[in-house]
Amino acid sequence: MRDFALETYFSKWEFKAEFHMTASDMQSMTLSELLKMAAPEDIEKYNQLWLGYTETWGAPELRQEIAATFESILPQDILCFAGAEEGVYSTMRVLLEQGDHAIVVVPNYQAAETIPLDICDVSGVPLKEENHWHLDIDEVEKLIRPNTKLISINFPNNPTGAIPSRENFNSLVDLCRKYDLYLFSDEVYRLIETEECKRIPQAADIYEKGISLNVCSKAYGFPGLRVGWIACKDNDLLKRLEKYKHYLSICNSAPSEQLAIIVLKNKEIILQKNRALVRENLGKLNQFFEDFPDLFSWQKPDGGCVAYPRFLGKNGVENFCKRLIEEAGVLLLPASIYRSELMHTPADRFRVGFGRENIESGLAQMSKFIASNRHSL
């Protein structure tokens, strides 16, 4: 497999940086904070939990709570994984074979293209930078071949925060139905849109070959639980995925599953808090970028807790991000992390995260660095 550029970069800097300004998750909680939200019976279940193996499919109560986040999905349509990454890896390995063809949106979370590329032919379809990262359905259709099996999307998108319109998304579903394609939909940032009217349905709810990926890590803010899931009405596919999981994690952690149940039972309170934090932090980012119009071009994302501004400095974004982490302790992800093997990607952007508390400290440090080094940026 190819080197995972983002995770390699994080391995070097994530826990060394004083100011982590490119985090892709919402603010998390301590264990005690989460348990304070739990009903007495759920605390008792947690305290009396048997620490043996769990069901490969996921605890029945967990699958029930996950199914409740959908409109038309039943618990038997859910398969749990150890995080979202295992779900991505398993689905691509099970669905795709040598001789198949897949279509993937670009830019993307690297695993979305590198795992398929290790198996079969892959084409990239661009989110159009000049049109607020718009997905052109006609361009998608032009890429479809007789051996195309799957289209892979991620909305709200990592790193751009883009969300297609409901009309655009419906057209994509119609296209997949027309050509009998699977639609793999990474929905980990769903539910923290900047405006609720921008929210699109979950693919598994509205399409018989839709595969919805989600996780406790991003919108909910509990990456330490490592609990993710796939929802799909194709139960034969789910059975194949379950058999593949036997070679990977086998099953999830029992404490994590019980804690994930508590998270999902309190999802409305958690999401309300997270949406408020996103709105507050976007205001702080707006002010920061307004202070430096000669260095940054900024457009508010549609959803999620990451965005992809353009850097306008004369020495480029790679130099800016490198100096920022080495000299000021501020971590951002430069455009090279989102370089695609499928097509050209913007070389002048960086990922900034705004899902965590106290981002004003990182912004202040960035402002201080810019003020001291403006002539060389």
C-alpha cells in the first residue's frame, strides 16, 4: 500500500504541536463528562460490563441506536467497525475486484482513492474549485464505463466542507440507479452543517445500493471510542463485509460499544453543543481571514469542521505550513497532503480545523507569526 500522507504527517506532528489547528474532529469529552449524561441503567450496564469478545456485527443495542439515526434503516442493515477507516478498507476490498472500475471525488480523504487504486482502475471526478467545489453530474456520467461498479463520495467533504444541493445529490443517485452502481457515501461530517437546509439524505436511506459510512469520531466528537458503522440495505454485501472483518478487528471493544450507546442516546444534546461551537469558531475564522486579505482567500464551508482556504503568499503554502509548525508550533495541513494520483489538485491551499475549543489561541499565534515574518511569506 502507498504511504498514507496525512497519517504520516500527523504521526510526526499531531501530538508535538502546541497549537493543533487542523484537527478533523469535534471537541471531545472526558469519560466522566460523558457518563454524567448517561441514564442510571446505562451507567450500571457500563460498570457491570463483561470484558469478553463482542458480536462481530456490533452489540444489538448499539445497532438499534445507530439505525435510529436513519429514516428507513433497520438494525439488521448495520455492521459496526473499529472506526471509519476499517469500514472504508473492508468495503473497497470486498466490493472491488481486478478488472473493475471506480469513480472517486477529488479532493478526498486519501484512503478513498488509494485503497481502490490498489485493486482496480480508478477515475477521479473534480469538485470544481471555481464554483464552490461543485460536483458536475454530467462529468461523472462521462467517466462511467461498462465495468464501473462504484462511485465514492464524501459530503460534507474533507477537506473543502462542500455539500451538493439536494437536487444535485438526487441526480447522482438517479445516475447510480440508471447504471446499477453502488454509491459509497462517507457521511462522517453529516449533522454539523452550517445551515440545516444544506443537509442531504444518507445514501442508504434513499438508494437500494447506497452504502452509508459513519462513525462516532467526527460530528459527535468521540474518536477515542473507535466505533464506526456501515449501513446498507444489501444484506448479502453486509454478510460479505462481516466475513472480511473476521480477518481484521473481529469485533469492537465492549467498553467502547457501551459508551457509543450513551453517545447516541444523547446525540441531540451533543450535536447541539457541537453546532454552536462550529458557528462560534467560524466567526473567529472569518475575522482572522479578514485581517489578512493579502495572504488568504476564504470561503465559509457548507458543513463539517474543516475548511480549505487558499494561501496567497509569494513563497507558497508548503513553505508557510512548514515554517508555521517549526517556528511557531502551529499545525496545518498543506496542499501536498491532498495531492491526488487521479488528477490535478490545488497546490495553494491548506486545511484548517474549527471543531475544537480555544482556537483563538492558535489564531493569535498565527497572527503573531505573520506579523513577524510578513516580508518572507
